Amino acid sequence: MYEPIRTPSVHTPADTAGFPHRSREEELDIQLAGHLAALLSVTDELGLDAVAERIADQVSRLRGAPPARHAGLIDAPADALHRRAHALAGRVLVVAASRADTAVAILAAERMDAHAAALADAAAQHLVPTV
């Protein structure tokens, strides 16, 4: 009643050898470098030059080339920048732990702590009435 299908399915690739494939490690390196570059951008915006250089060194190590630095300032409030940096450092920490990159994981944890402290200080200053 039914005739068998004689042509290959369009859903299966005919030749996978022609496509570039990356290993899990390479994919994690790309993801980690991207998160670090985003953190570098926010760190530059906050004016934390020494920390920015440490982050830039890690991006350079992962990408094999120095990162493009953030050229324009967006003039966002400092607490918003600290919240963004804290979230980005958290993403960096997760990927660095998955990749088993201890140096980047330590850097990310330090940045999370620093941004959390900056946010706590900002919150405390808003709660204390000024005389």
C-alpha cells in the first residue's frame, strides 16, 4: 500500500565533514571570553582601571588577542552599573567553574564580592538620613 522512501531525509545533513566543529572546551572559552569582555566594559565604565587590566589580561589569554576596550561612556548610575557587573561576574563564575579555570573563577568571585559590597554601601547611604 505504501511505497518506501528512496531519497535521504532533508533533516539529516548529507556531509558533516565540511562543517567546522568545536570542542566543548573551545565553546566554553568563547563563552567565557564574551562574558569577561562584557564585564570589562562595565568595569571600564565604573573607572576601575586596575581591575579592568586584570580582566583584559584574561580576555587576551582566552582569545589570543587583546580585547576591544569600551570607548563611550553611557553615564548610567553607579548602582545600576554595580548590579550589572555583579550579574556578569556571576555568569563568568559559572562558566569558569564549568571550564575549571581557577584564575578566572577567583577573579569573578572577587568581583562579585566587590560589587555586592558597593551595592550594600550605596543602600546604607540611602537609608541613613543626611544632616
